[in-house]
Amino acid sequence: MTDLLRTPLYDLNVELGGKMVPFAGYEMPVQFAGIMAEHTHTREKAGLFDVSHMGQVILSGAPMAQIAAAFERLVPMDVVGLAEGRQRYGLFLNDAGGILDDLMFSNRGDHLFVVVNAACKQADVARMKAALEPAVTVTHVEDRALLALQGPEAERVLAAMNPAAAEMRFMDVATLELNGVECWVSRSGYTGEDGYEISVPGDQAEALARALLAHEDVAPIGLGARDSLRLEAGLCLYGHDIDETTTPVEAALTWAIQKARRAGGAREGGFPGSDVVLRQMAEGAPRRRVGLRPQGRAPMREGVEIFAAPEGGEPVGRITSGGFGPTVGGPVAMGYVPTELAAPGTELFGELRGKRLPLKVETLPFVAARFKR
């Protein structure tokens, strides 16, 4: 652990009993009270996550229309049409349409604010600098922490600090004073629950976290429950469910590509891999990410091979994320299967310790999202 980085909340995480593990180059808490208890607490009340390992980037130094148009050339999303005070999910793609990272970007009026995955942030910053500078200034913000407050009580907790938090809707972004500090807040998250992500100056992060944790409904939550929550919500984990070998069509992420960027749209294509992606959107892809429900009690985890029959034949797919779903009350998984086997209800088999056990394709998400629209 000696070469690992630490977030501004490291000392607090240790003080609260966090079991620290290596994750994306950082020492991060995998659990505090236990994954099952933390998962349930987030679903029922409000969980506080340290996600300061994520990359925070500001794109500035030019008129907003110019910044948006330049960034739009890197992603298959509608950036030009994104209203001020709003956020979108985005993807960086390679020339083959493979996913280099997934991200969030928001229009802050005079700049774009981009949040990228921890393991990809250095490559992402380099990619943006190479493509956008000097016309657009790319600033890697390294002096701020990032907190996520997630769960049905998140609004009540944050509104007690600043009533304006209650007025925000899903994917709104705003600058709010919280605990006496100016914070950049989005109403979004990675759990399927209502909640907020809060960018706060690093030297004020612990004080804000303590103030939030002082609320009786808020508990610290680690990476373990973050993973089980996002899996039940059908959300991808980069490097597992999506990577450079998967396209947005295969990954069932075409919902994130707005009409303006699709075939026949006002600004069709023009992003890396657009030929591949638009062709697959028109003609279909050979495989697809699907939800999978093991029919027994044994979880099927990443790497388990999927077969079309209980015996014989070659693998037709592979599980990319899997585990026990506390809210579902049984094992859940996601993985890739041939498109012809991707219909909900299709019966497949996962091989565990040399034995093939039944799986069923299921519509995602396993637990319905509760965002405040």
C-alpha cells in the first residue's frame, strides 16, 4: 500500500473503521459496517461515499459555444445542445468504436466540468489536452475532493444545509454553499437512488463529510456496497462491463447518444468510431450486454463463461459483473451474449467449478431507479 495515493478523506475513512484496499491507485475503503448493511442503509436512508479518486477536469478559456463544439468532436453526445446548469453521461471512444472511458460532463455557463474514472484520468486528461488545446484550456483539478450522498433521505439531509438542494432535479448542476463552503453539486450518482455528487475544496472535505455524517440518517459507505448498488441498478463499471473492446451498441448504451448525433441528426457522426457505431445502430451488433439472474443461490462473478446448453458446445459469452444483490435477495450479474440470445427470458448456463448452472436473461435494471425527475 506504500505507493498508493490517498484522498483528502483518508484519515476520516480510517477513523470510521474503513477497511482500506488498493483501488485505481488509491487506498480506498471497501467497507465500514459491512457490505450488506451499507447497501441496505443506502437504499433506505442515505449513504456517504468518498469518490475523490475520480478525475475532475475544467474546460475553459473560450466562448461556451466553442468549448461545447470542440468537446462534442470527442464524444457521441449532444454537447452543443446541453443547457446551462445541466449534466449528461458521455463516452470517449477509439476509432473502432471501443469505449476508452465513460464520464459525466456539465454546462457551467462559462466552462464545461468533466468527471472521469480514476484509472483512466491521466489518459483522459492527455487526450483532451491533445485534442482541445490551445483553443480550449484543459485544467486537471487536483485540489478538490468528491463526495456522493445517495439514498431516499439525501435530499432532506442536504436541504438542511442549503434549501436550494431540494429544488434540483436529476442531472441538474449548481454551485451551493454547504457547511460554509462553495461546492459544485450535481443531482446524480452511481447507485440508482436519488442523490448528489459534491465537489468540495480538499482542505474542507473532512469538515463537510463530518457535518453530513452527523445526521442520524447518514452512514459512511465503502466500495463494496457501491459495487452491489450499481450492479442492481444495471450500471456499467469501466474495465469490467465496458472497455476498449466493447462498443456503445454492444454495451446497450445507445440511449446516451442523442438524436442530433445519430444518423440523420443535425450533427450526425464526426466522433471517433462514428462509422462503426452508426452502422451498428442501423444494422445491429453481434453481441449485447444483458442482465442475468442465476437460478440458484450461488453468485456467478466476473469471468464465468456462459453456454447455450447444459452440456457440450463452446462458450457463447462471459459474465462481466456479478455478485449477490441484497435488495433483489439473490445473485445478479451482467455479461455479454450473442444478440440472438439476448431476449429477456432466454435460458442460458454459467459454468461454476466445472458444473453448468442455469441462468436467465433479465431486463435491466434489477432494481428500478428512483431519480427525482
